[in-house]
Amino acid sequence: MLSLMVVGSGGREHAVTRKLRENPRVGTIFVLPGNAGIERDEACAPVERVGISATDLDGIVEFAMSRSIDFAVVTPDDPLCLGLADRLEAIGVPAFGPTKAAARIEGSKSFAKALMSRAGIPTAAYRVFDEVGDALEFVRRSSMPVWIKADGLALGKGVVGASSVRDAEDAVRAAMLGGRFGEAGRRVVIEEDLRGIEASLLLFSDGNHYRLMPAAMDHKRAFDSDEGPNTGGMGTIAPHPMISPGLLSRIEREIVEPTLAAMRDEGCPFKGCLFIGLMLTADGPKVIEYNCRFGDPEAQVVLALLESDLLDIMAAVRNGSLDDADVRFNTGAACCVVAASGGYPGEYRKGLPIFPRDFSVLTKQPEGVKIDCAGVASGSGGSDGLITAGGRVLGVTAVAGTLSEAVGRAYAAMGRVSFEGMRVRADIGARALSLSKSEAANG
Ligand code: AMP
Ligand code: GLY
């Protein structure tokens, strides 16, 4: 039996772990550090939590060696950008995830923008600044809104949209002088505003070949109707109703293929899951950003639709044999609805009991519906229940023949979950449903 290691602790890692479990050759799956929901989920068992954080590279490498791990799956951005996949491969542990050099496509926005410029990939016009005076002068001459982005990783919070020169100046000063994003923000990228509908396109790449996953739509803002602050993602649906086969071929030709070719030319072929954040503008699709990993909660919907074996695909990605791999998706639709702590993405309370208290009742769902745990912990006093421990607490993902059915089933299951202050957007999938209606009416 194979010993697997999954690095990370969110809903994405819960979905990945459960999917890996479907392979009959998989023995114990170690999750570092995982969460209490993954640990208890029968659908992941046998699974063992290891108290090593995802960014403790020395600890992870030592653990992988001591337990003779057969295959490692690294999904969060930080360890990938720090070079965990390289470190594991160097000790002979096969790893799914890009090298440190390839992870720069997410870890450095100036790297990604320069790559797109050289390859002629459509994206927002931009400038890179290392000097605060130059950045301030530039925003004073720019038409608003503009987007100010920390060059490096900033826990997903390094992007500020400014609608006035004043706000733009404040954002530049906060990043470059105030250390708002730490070292990550000493250099900033300033971009023009793109208008349109966003899409998340994820694909597997072994460096030379790629396989697309169904495009997803995230719901990033905290509140209904896309109001409120940006979050990690409050819910997703897939497939994305605006990505027709014709548009998808255009995206492959103008964006996917040149991106992968540019990474090869750069000497760092991309092996792993590439996430392309797109804006579907009136002038065609443009890249907003790249991520070097599965999105969260994009992973929950695309993996729910994946019919083939995830471990076999990941091994093919790592071995460079993706061309021969079986990568098939359900032709229906999936919806993931996230339950967040009251106050998220700002301050929120932790330690609140999650109902139902009986874990097996919480996770017992009809066929095609799954709970993915994220910010949860075990309650004290030996009770079987979970308590809240993070901003995004858990998600419900449902698969069905149509999007409206998937949305209905996800909300029905979420209706049975509760905790004090729980916040769930009521409109996940609503925009996609109205877009698919107008597409049908036009087409
Ligand atoms: P993040 O995932 O934190 O990078 O969030 C970035 C979000 O900011 C994107 O999903 C977009 O909604 C928005 N955004 C970033 N850059 C631009 C841009 N140039 N034009 C319009 N929206 C943008
Ligand atoms: N849901 C967006 C991300 O994972 O970056």
C-alpha cells in the first residue's frame, strides 16, 4: 500500500484527501497539519494528522523521510513558493506541485506580468515600482480605478482596488512604507482596471502537456450581490456558463499554450495544477493572475466533478506522462457554498460549537453531497462535536445533472448546519444561472 502525504489544512485539502482515497492502492494518508474534520471523515480514513505546519519545510522533509512517504501532494501557495516540492524531490519523495522557480508565476506578480508581456498574453496594462515616489507620481497621473498589488505573497490580501487618487496613494504608502504586506509589498505592481465577468480556469500540466478542468466561477466578496470586502472565496460553481467551447479554444490558443511555452522557455516548465484567473472583457479574455495550485473553493467543485483517479493524474503530472492519463469529468454541474465565521474576513470569534454536534450526522449527506471542513477544531470535554477555528469554517459541495439542482442541493444541506454568527452567502450560483438563461435565450 502507498503512504501519501497531503500538505495543507483547508477545505481544499479535505477535498483532495477524500479524492485520493478513492485509489485502492492508497494506504494511510498523512495530513500536515490537516484539520479535525479531515481526521474524522470516514471517507478519508485511514488518515493521520501530523502537527507540522505547512510552512515548516525542515519538519515536513524530515517527516517524509522518516515515514518513507511514497507520494506527496502540496497544495498551498506558501510552501510551494518556498520550494517544498524541490526539497521533497531532492530526498527522493515524488511530489505533486511546481518547483520553486515555477511557483514564481504566483509568488511574484512582476515575474508573471513580465512573462505575459514577453509572450504577448492578454492582461491588464501595468507598471512595476520599487520606489515609492515613482509609484505615487504614477497613480496621480493615472485614470481611476487602478489596482495596487504587492509583488509577493500576502496571505491572499495583497490586492487593493482604488477608486480615487487618494485611496491609491494610501494603498501605495501602506504597502511600500507601512509594511502592510511585509516584505511582499516593498515592490508593487500597479494595473489598469479590467471590466467583465471573472472565471477561474484550472488545468493539470506536466510541463509539456496539459488537461483542462471545467472552468469555475468564484464568489470572492463577503456579502450577497458581490458587496463587501474580498475573501478567500465564499462559494464556487462549475462549469462556468460563459465559457463556451469557442471561447475555451481561444483561451487555450491565446493564454494557456503561450503561458506553458513561456514557462518552458524560462527554464522552469510548470508541473502541477495551474490556476488562471481570467477576466472575460469586451476585448476578449485577459489574465488577472496566475496561481500555482488548486483554488479554494475551486478545488471542491472541480474535484467533485472529476471521474478519473486523482492520484494517477498527479503521478502522470509528476512523471511527464499526462498525455496518456485518463482525465474525465462529469458533464453535470457542481456548487460549493461556504459557511464563514461572523466578521470574516475581519476579526471573528473562534471556539463556537458547530451543529449538528454528532460528527457522523454532520457528514452524513445524500449521494453527491459532501462536507469539506476548513477552520474547525475538536471540542473539549471528549464531545464528538466540532468547534469553529477559522474564518472559512466549512463548505458544502453538491453535484447534480444541472446547475440549478446542484445549487439547490448544496443549500438544502447547508440549511442543516449552524453555529453562532454563521455567515453564508445566499446567492452562490445565482449570477451563473441568470447568465446561462440569457445565453440560452441569445443562442
Ligand atoms: P486576489 O485573489 O486577492 O488576487 O484578488 C484579486 C481580485 O481583485 C480579483 O479576483 C479581481 O476581482 C480583482 N482584480 C485584480 N486585478 C484586477 C484588475 N486589473 N481589474 C479588475 N479587477 C481586478
Ligand atoms: N479562490 C481563490 C483562490 O484560491 O485563490
